Amino acid sequence: MTRILGSTAIVVALALAVYGAVAAVVGVRRRDGALIRSSQAAAYANCGLLTLATLAMVYALLTHDFSISYVAQVGSRATPTFFTIISLWSALEGSILFWGFVLSVYTASVVYFTRGRLGSLGSYALATLHAVGIFFYLLLTGVANPFGAVFPVPADGPGPNPLLQNHPLMAVHPPFLYVGYVGMTVPFAFAIGALISGRLDDVWLKATRRWTMTAWIFLSLAIVAGMWWSYEVLGWGGYWAWDPVENASFMPWLTATAFLHSVMVQERRGMLRVWNLTLIIATFLLTILGTFLTRSGILSSVHAFANGPIGYYFLGFIALVLLVSLVLLAGRSAELKTAGHLDRLASREFTFLINNLLLSAFCFTVLLGTLFPLVAEAVRGVKVSVGGPFFNRMSLPIIVTLLFLLGVGPALPWRGAGADVLGRRLLPAAVAAGVVAALALALRVPSFYAVLAFAFAAFALVSNVQEFVTGARARMRAHGESAPRALLRLIGANRRRYGGYIAHLGVLAVATGIAASAAYRFEREVTLKPGQTVTVRGYTVRFDGLWAKDEPQRFVVGADIAALDARGRPYRTLTPRLNFYRNGGEPITTPAVRTRLDDDLYINLLAFERDGSSATVHVIVEPLVAWIWIGGLIVALGAAIGTIPTGARVRSRKVVRV
């Protein structure tokens, strides 16, 4: 019954998506409001149907209905309930189902919040959203059908991948990633709607700015959560390895970040119209490319899964979207000519332009390094590895330059300013950068790029904070407000601007944490007997013994490691573990991490003697790692503030005008 309910809901959703796409286009062409409203109703119905199908799958997982193919693939009676639920997105078919569910929610939400206000632009955008839905619903009824029948019905299943049930962050990272990925479909749909309808002014930008920002927030949080998961689960003490699947989520973030900056240039100066359309189309294509890389089985990665023909469907869809987008852009090229022009190089719009070029170059570098091994193997039949050294060598100059621009951009006005104004605004930041660079050199920071990162982070920090200080002082003089009240009122009066500055501060925290942890990481691997100690960078730890625990889905071996103070007294016990899963081969590590704002003490259990006579541990000390996670939250907070509208907005409830 559950299988029939879920599969029927998807088939009906596919039919409604086809109808909705056709009805929206025909309704615009014929100026038929009834057809357009029926297309909107189809979006609401599909949201209900995909919700029903998703809940049916969750119910099947919880009840261990192994007659359903996806449950037989990832389900297990021994898996805890929490990990049973989140196994919904632990393999191909379930993740595509969740993608379709999120897309249906976005489509229905767009209809609700924009109905009756955007005319033909909104209708063509809705048709595009339905068309994207058709692709994913086709997958769910074909090569990625999660509700396939299994006979004979097995008594139990293997459970999800051990890596995906070893940490609760897997309940956060994939959903955030999907919400971010799928959310980029909305601005893409409005961009296509603008190209088809000829509404090439700023209306489509304003209609989608908050949708884009919301998707960008979730994508940012997903990337940081993925870094945290890698840090907490894989046991290597790192958080970013330039893994192809990590890169797949990072590339659309780069182009979306460029879009969020360049869109302000179009709004203020009427420039970069073609560029903005290109960026948002590229962002959507990169989300589909990322899904192809992770779901086609073409990559070897701890994050990737699936094999089979689904990769060809994704490649065909990418080719179709690219072809349609290029044809539409070429057809509207004459109407997309820019009215504005660049007045001065020392201006905010020029800084945004350089920022966009660098972000695009960064994205191209990551794309090249990610796809080159695949192309080399396909063309020449040889396996080529592109690892961290290539990405670091190519990206570090771009990253430190972007940090510098984070400080320059806020200090420069639109249209430019004279040398006296620039000197007054940039001098305090330049002094801070010089002081920090001198300190870094005096402390013999081992990396030249780390010195630049610290110096430019200080430069950008002072520059961005200066914007808050200047604005708050002006309000204090004008209104007699206290400093905290003036600051809050300042942010509330221009949430988009100051929310962006807060997001900048978060990026600086992330960059500083990465630079410090990379430059000053220290590690030691040692075998200890009970009672023996080892000292690493001022931390003394003592091995107190081993313990073991049998859990339903795994067997756990852990070590008690006491962290000692200066007097040799224990103040904290850390318990790194090795997890032996029933359906896994190699054990999965769970490192023990003691986090502070200044540094992390990270201990991993590598091996042990069965009689408990000794254990081999990997002790790592990394400074400022916590600021990576804190910075990610600050970025999301700033972006969220920027999405809040200033003042009350009255929405029209009129019938759609076609």
C-alpha cells in the first residue's frame, strides 16, 4: 500500500507538472487568466503530492518495509530511529525524491508570494519551474524510482553507508545543501522568464533577490556543515581536502556570490545586465553539474554514490538547459545593451567588477581541477590526479586578493571619489594591515600567503567596522541616541547594506581560522601504554585505558585520554573511538575534539592492542578552528538580516494581468 501510494503520487505529480508548464505558456499567449491560475493550482497540488510521497518513504523506512526497493537498499532493523529517518537522503533514489520535494515547496511558495504581481514574467518563470520539475519527476518514475518492488522480500537490509550514520551532522548538511541547490532554480526560472517575456529591466532581479539570498544562506551553511562533518568524522584533522564533491558545492556558491554583488551594480548603475543573467544561469547549471557528479558514480569520493545510467540523463538535461539559455541570450542581445557606464576606477562598481572577475576565475579554476581527471580518463584512458597542491597554488592568490577587496569595496562610494576621500577612508585600515603584517613577520609565520591573509583580514575588518562606526556616530549626533541604540537603528534602516557588512565579518572570521589552522597546525602520532603521557604544543595528555561497547548497529572501541593541566591534574577526559559497523569493512573513526576560541585539541584513536596494553593515537593542535564555524554562522546571520525588507510592504492581490 505504501509503495503504491508513493509511486502514484509521483506519477500524478509528473502529469500535473507537464500540464502546469503548458498551461502557463498557453495562458500567457492567449491572455487566459483561468489557464494561468490552473497552472498555479498544479504547483500547489504537486507540493502536496511530493510531500505525500516523501512522508510515505519515511513511513516505509520506519516500519522497515523491505518490499520497497529503497528501504531494502538502505534500511536495517538495527539502525537507530534517528539515522533511519535521515537515511531518506543517504542514497541516490531517496536524495532525488527529497530534491523533488524541496523543488515542489519552492514552486508553490513562489506562486504564493508572487501571484498577481508579475504578469507574463511570473507565468514564464512558473512554466520554467514546472519544466525543471518534469525532469526530476521523470527520474523518480524511471531510473531513480525509490518505490520499486522487491521480491522475494528480504528479512532485513544492510543499513545506510556507515559514514552517513556516524554523526548527527548528516541530519543538517544534506538538507541544507538541497535547499541551497534547489533554491537556485527560482532565480534561474525568473531569468528565463525575463528572456522569454522581454521584461529585461530590474523587475526579475527584485522579484528574486530574497529567493537567491535565501538559497545562498542555506548553501553557505551546508558548505560549513560539510566542513565540520569532515572534521568531526573522517579523523584526519582537516575540514577541506578539495574533494571533487566538496568542489561541486563550492562552485555554485562562488557564482551566486558574484551575482549577489553584481546585481547591485545593475540596480544602481544599469550595468552588467548580460553578466547577471549569465551568472544566474551558470549557478543553476553548476548545481545540476554538482548533482551529476555526486549521483552518477563517475567520481571516487567519500561523498559520492550511485552507478548506472542516471548520469546520462543529467548530462542531457545540462546540455538542453545550456542550449536553451544561449539561444535566449543571443536572441535578446540587442535589448540587453547596458545603459550605464563606468565613471572611475576608484569606485565601488569597479571594485565589484574586479570581485566578480576573481570569483569567476576562482570558479573556473575549481571546475578545471575537478573535471580534468574525468576528461583525461575519457579521452586518453589514463587516470590523472589533481589534488590539494594544484588548487592551493592556483587559488591562494585569488583568495588573498578577495580579502583585500572586502576592505576596499565598503570604503569606496558609487561613481568614485577623490584622492583625499580615499586616503581618509582607507588610511586606518592600511595602518592596521601594516601592523598585523609586521607582527606576523616578527612571529615568523611560515607561509607568505598566511601573512597576506592576516594583513588583508585586518585591513577588511577595520574598513567594514569603520562603516558601522561612522554611521552610528552620525545617528548619535542627529538623534541623540546611545551608541547601541544608534547601531541597531542604523542596521534596521538599511538592512541590506549592513547585513552585507556583517556577512563580510563572518567571511573574515572563516578566512582567519583557515589561515591560522593551516599555518600553525602541529601533530604527533604516538603509541602509549596506560598511564603514559605525551606533550604536544603545550598540551599534555595521558592514556588511561581502553573500553568497548556493543551497540545494535556497531561495535565501539574507545580510549580514555585525560588532558592534564600544568600541575599534572586531569581537567578533561576525551574519548576517541573506532566504530566497527556490521555492514562495513574498515572501522569508522570518531575523534575527540576539545574546542576553545583559541585552539582545538584533536585526538584520534588509530589502533589498539586487544588486551588493552597500548593504543596508538594521533594528537593534533590547531589554532582558531572554532572561528571557521562561528564565521559561517555570522555569514548566515548577516545575509539573513539583508533579506528582511525595510518597512512594511503591501502586496497586491489582483488577478494576474497577462
